[in-house]
Amino acid sequence: MKKILLILIVSVFLMSFVASQNVYYCTGIESAATVELGINRWMLDFETGIFVTNLPVGGGPDKDYSSLSNLGCSCSDILTNLNLYDPILYGEMEGQWKFGCSSSVLDDFLALDLEIVPPE
């Protein structure tokens, strides 16, 4: 647990530095959905390397976030980068951290077309 916390602290520091240069960094480390993955919320699945969700009874939105997986961005990376990009608009997003990224957050991130540095 201490190792994960240290990695996250270092990642946030690196992201802050890189974001100040209008380049955004993805670690591929997933730390969102700390409570549980919510219905119609998304997070990066380490085993498959793709974004997964819990669909509601009867189905859900026909979404595909493979382009984010290809960038090496996790939900955690996206939340951190959006907050660095516009802290007033994106704020803390506590519900996103607890239950995973909503489709609107992922769509916003893709629409910004930011310069992303994937993990090595």
C-alpha cells in the first residue's frame, strides 16, 4: 500500500511538471473506483488493458474507449490530467474517484485532444 501511495505521489508531481508545459502524462496505474466500479462508470482493467464498465440491467451505452487504452491512460490519469488542465471546471471529482470515470469525463478528455505522453 505504501509503495502504491508513493508511486501516486511521484506520478502527480511528474504530471504537474509536465502539465505546466502543456503536455500531459499517463502512468497506466489505476487507482480510481476505490469504493467499487459503479454502473456506467469506467476504469482500466489491467488484465485486458481495456476500459471496462458495469452495465445496468437491460444494457447500457454503446461506448468504446479503446483509444484511451491505446494511450496508456487509466481513469486515474484522466482525472488527474483534467484537474491539472482546468482545476475550476474539473475540481476534485470525488464520485469519479470512488466509482470510476463517467462517460462524460472520458468524452471530455478525448475531445480536448491533449498531447499525451504514454507510460514507458
